[in-house]
Amino acid sequence: MLAAAGYAHWPRDTAHLCVLTAPDARGGGLARRVASEATAHALAAGLLPQWRARPAASRRVAAALGYRELGAQLSVRLA
């Protein structure tokens, strides 16, 4: 497996996307291809695709597919 994408159906008909690419296969456009298919599938199912991208490369793929940044997320681990 070189790249895979899918989504989890979250509340309010949101499709939370996940994209994985093997480290040695990155940079060849595979993430964009599989994410495009997962996004199209979510839209066809009447869902609102959501992409929570932190790494710069992930953010670039999301932007290339038309995703827009609408906020930020802060994660805190409590002891």
C-alpha cells in the first residue's frame, strides 16, 4: 500500500477525512489522488468533508483540493 484515504461519519453529516501515504512514496501526488476520491465520495453521500491538517504537506494537499482553513485546533494533554 502506498497511499490510502477515507473518512469517518461524524455528527451533523460531517465526513472527517484521513489520508495516509507511505514515507517513501510521498511527493508524487498520491495523497492528492486518494484524498480527491474520498472527498468526492463524501460529497456524493451528502456529507460535508472536513480535513484537520496540521503538517504543512497535509495542508498543501488540502488547499490543492479546495479546502479552506476556517479555524484552529488546540490539543492539551492533562496529567
